[in-house]
Amino acid sequence: MHDVLTAAVLRAGGTIAPLADAEGLIFADPGAAAEYPTLAAQMPNLTWVQLPYAGIETFTQHLNPELTYTCGKGTYAEPVAEHVVTLALAGLRDIWKYVPATAWNDRTGRNLLGANVTILGGGGIAEHLVRLLENWRCEITVVRRSDEPFPGAHTTVPTSELHNALATADVVVCAWALTPETTGLLDAAAFGTMKDDAWLINVGRGAHVVTDDLVAALKAGTIGGAGLDVTDPEPLPSGHPLWEIPNAIITPHVGNTPEMGLPLIAERVETNTRNFIAGQPLIGLVDPAAGY
Amino acid sequence: MHDVLTAAVLRAGGTIAPLADAEGLIFADPGAAAEYPTLAAQMPNLTWVQLPYAGIETFTQHLNPELTYTCGKGTYAEPVAEHVVTLALAGLRDIWKYVPATAWNDRTGRNLLGANVTILGGGGIAEHLVRLLENWRCEITVVRRSDEPFPGAHTTVPTSELHNALATADVVVCAWALTPETTGLLDAAAFGTMKDDAWLINVGRGAHVVTDDLVAALKAGTIGGAGLDVTDPEPLPSGHPLWEIPNAIITPHVGNTPEMGLPLIAERVETNTRNFIAGQPLIGLVDPAAGY
């Protein structure tokens, strides 16, 4: 990762400089948010920090309002949107039932074609998902902060109308950023409003879901199933009841894998380095007040 | 099925008539090809037969060149194309590995986005698959009888160039009609030309594949995996070695399930009944010489 991002900076016309001189910091290690204050304290010229992730909830306490922060939001969105389609199809078309089978099964399954899809969050994942499903005849509802119409969606509603938007969905896609406002919104009450054959796909963050409520809803048949690329806790520990529920498909945060993501964040670093040098607007700006 | 197809005939302005009077026969039972000669012998006015399936290989020996036959070809193609995407994503993104897991896994998986997709057959499934993948940046090659460019494909090649078209594919989609020319074309030699991480998706017919060669190729790692909605033999018997191969995803001929297919064939019956009454061309005409 270090080599690839160094190359991206150099391609953009940037220079790799010691901490005492550097104006920008490309923060390459997603797991090392705690080390940021020590680094920043040694960087008197620092004005811009590029973060490596799309969701920056582990970093928000370090945000300094005098600096500019950019993150990976949007850049990983296309492969994550592909993973949403993967999990939705694996759910609706009963792949979770057929994979472990060792005998010819009853012929079951439903279409994503023409389904009602409700997307929670109006960011890059929603944008790419709408595009990937363009010819799939889906009826798409986007739930976002404002009710400003989301391009390509049939209906856009504010978060206050979440439960109405859940009630008609065949597939609910959680693609929110994690903020205090969205934490735990997918709880027993939310599952209770969903159709009993609807699938929940979570590619946002595990903490959007109240896990115990989800386990209860799956066991009771309140919803049709869940495709979870993020979990709470994450990693999901061995022995957790979710592992034993057949219509819970759990993938280990692979909406974008490291291999998929590296060229994408390198492209973001290259673009932002070039724009930073030229004094042009940066891409993926963090809004410190919103926390994403 | 009988009620739904009767309603379709009536909606089109047709009349349900006894065998002695009827000019058309809507053949509703996919499993009853053997009963056709007995029925036809009691129908002196018969000029048109509507068959219920897309692939008519069980019916070809009954075709009478003096009559017009139509089948379901094309009408089931959209859900089958959706199933191709399902199996391709379940393969490339390692859903076959994650579904049986009971612990957090290594983060692996590949994209269908931007992949090389080779489609065998230039019929309705190819047409819908190209459309569903329109925004997925795939490089699509279609292998068909002629090399007449297939709409939406980047490359179209004749069947004689099959092995070249297999060699570059990340995903090979078998969507041929079953004819003597295509039977067994996916054999050890074909698998030997494929990339060792390429997935074979079969939604054509089981007999396009030499099953023993496929089992050997999967065990040897000659190809990356197989998503099979059709098998030879079909149904695949319990105890068959394919059931034990983790990267062979077997679904029980659910490209279209009976629930998905019934409204689609009803629409075909309605259109063809209306056209038959009006003396207009019928849809899904069988070419007795080609056998599909």
C-alpha cells in the first residue's frame, strides 16, 4: 500500500517530504487512527489529510477544524454496490439454500428483476447501485437526510419516513455512513415494518443494526433474510448465533477487498494530490460537523 | 397452468375448442411430449402448436413439417439472464465459500465489474444478459453460429473459434440451445483452454458439458469453478461427485422457476393466439431443421 500510494503522489507531481516540511499527509493505515495526533504534532505545515477509508467514524475525534480532511468516500462505492447485488441475488434466489445442498432441491427463488429496492443513504453506493440496476426494472426508493430527489430513484424520502420506506421493500440496502443519527436505526421496530420475505443487505456499518433484534427477527421469520458484509461486533466471533442461521449470509467486509480497493484509493490520492498542488477543490471532503 | 393459459387464450379473443375442431394446440405440459402424436392424430384442423418450453430437444422427433410450431424461446430469457448474474457473482465473489462458514474468513473475492464475459449462444439469454450488464464495464464476447455482430457485444465469433473465445474469459456462460452440434463441446479440451480462475456458468443444457471432464477440471484446478443450473444427468443424483466440490454451485434448474415462468409463457400464448387469429407472424417460431 505504501509503495502504491507513494507512486500515486509522484505521478501527480507531488514530493515525498519529511514530517517537518510536508503540507499534506496521506494516511495509509486504516487501523492506525490512534497514531494520528502524534504525527500531526510533528507537522507544522500540515493543511490537508487524506484518510484511507470511506467511513471515518474511528477518526472523527481527531478532526481539527483548522485542517482539510478528505477520505475514500465514493471511491470504493462501485465494488460495494456490486456486492449489494451479489448478496441480494444470493438471498432472493436461494443460493444460501443451494450451496450447502447435497441433493436436488425444490425449485424455488425470486427475482431481483422488478423488485422494490429501498436504499438507506444517498451517497456513492446508492449512486452506483442505481446505475448497476438500471435495466433491472427495480422500483428504487432512497432514504436520505433531505428529500431532494436522488438521481435515478423513483422515490426519495427523508430519514423521518424510514419505516414507510421499509414497509414496501423486497430488498432493504443499508448504505448509510455511521453517525449518531443512524446508529441502531435497524431495530426490532424497523424489522417489524418490513415484509416477512424482504431481505436486509448491510454494507454500511454493523452498528446500524441492533444485532440481537436482527437475530430475533430472523428466528421469528419477521423478515426473509439478511446479507451482512458488516456486523456488530465485527469481526463476528465464532459461536455467534448469526453463524447458525441459514438465511443470514455473512461475508467478511469484502464489498471492496484490499485488492479491489488499493487501485481505487490510489486514484483518489493521485487526483487529490494533483488538485492540492493546483489549488483546486479536493474530492471526498469530510464534513467535520456531519462526521462523514 | 391450465387455468392461466386458458385465460390467456380467452384474453386474446380465442375460443377453447374440442380436439376435433381446434386449429391450434397450446401444449401445456412440459413433461408430456410423448403424448403429442396421439393428440395430433385427433386434430384434423391443426395448423399451429405452441410448446411450453424454451429448449425443445425432447420434442424434435415429433415435428411435422406441414405444421407451424412455436415455443417459449426468448420468453424465459430475462430471469435466466438474472440467474447467470447470480451464479457469476456467487462464484467470483466467493459466496460459495462464505455461506457454509461459521467463522470470519480471509477477505477474498473478485469483481464481475470489468470482467471478460464470453457467452455461448446468441439467443434471448445473451440479449438480456448484455442488457442487464450494460453498466458493468464487462468486455463481452458472443460465440454464435455466424459471426454477424451481436448487438451490445464487443466481439462476436463463430462456433469454430470457440476455444479462442474461452481462453480470455473470466466468466464463460453456456446459453446454447441443445443441438447435435453443441452437445459435449464443453469438454476437457475446452476446460484446458480456459483460465485457471475462470468460472463456467451453465444455463443451457447439461449435455453441453462432459460432466466427467468438468469434475476432473474442478478437482485439478484447471478452471476456477462452475455454476450449474442444468446438469447431465439431471436431476443430479445424490452421491454424485459434483455435490462434494465446494466451488461447484448447483441450482435445480431455477433460471426460471415455475412461478417466474408461468406469467411469461401466458404472455407468449396470448400474443401468439392474437397473432394467429389475425393472420400475423407468430413469435418464437421453431426451425425444424435447426431443432430449436
